[in-house]
Amino acid sequence: MTERGIISGYQGSKPREVLMSKERWEELKMSPEQAEMGSTDGE
């Protein structure tokens, strides 16, 4: 998810930050071609 820009990188004991808005997340969920492109890493 870090590579996709959804959450921030590892920062020791600090929690990761959410970088993507809820609206953008909904857009990506609704677009089947985006979902296919994002799953090419075997997840």
C-alpha cells in the first residue's frame, strides 16, 4: 500500500499515515481497470 500511495512509509514506532482521501479510494474501487493494474504485484 505504501508503493501505491495509500499509506506512508515505516517510521519506527509511529503509526503510518493515510495519504489517500476516502473519495479517491472510492474512485479506485469503482474503476475495474485500476483494480487490475494495482494487483499486478501478486497480491
